[in-house]
Amino acid sequence: MEVKIGVQYAPRELVIESSQSPAEVEKAVTEAIASEGTLSLVDEKGRRLIIPVDKLAYVEIAEAARGTVGFTAR
């Protein structure tokens, strides 16, 4: 699953691929905002991303787009 995170005063968004479900990521974001602490997520390679919630602009949670193979009619 792909998670895009906008950070205030940063020109680019942070994008990670996570093995967590959308519900798990949403819960982590909600809990971090409620506690006014930090948002901590782990990507598929085990790297940890920690962001202070007071710097969050937005969090976009999306399923990973799967490419099509071969010819398909649209």
C-alpha cells in the first residue's frame, strides 16, 4: 500500500510503500494526532519514518496500483 505524507514547509511529499493495511495506517495517524506526538510508520524494507504531527499537512492512503499485463480493452 502506498502512503503519501505532506509535510509543512517541505517542497516534496514523502512517499512510502507499507505492508500495513489502510485501517492500521489510519489508526496510527489518528492516534498520533490525538496524542500530539509523532507519527511513526514502517515501510516494506523495515525503514522507520518518524514525523512530528505538528508539521503534518496531509496523509494520503492508497492501495498500490497494479499494472496490467498484455493487451486489454478499455
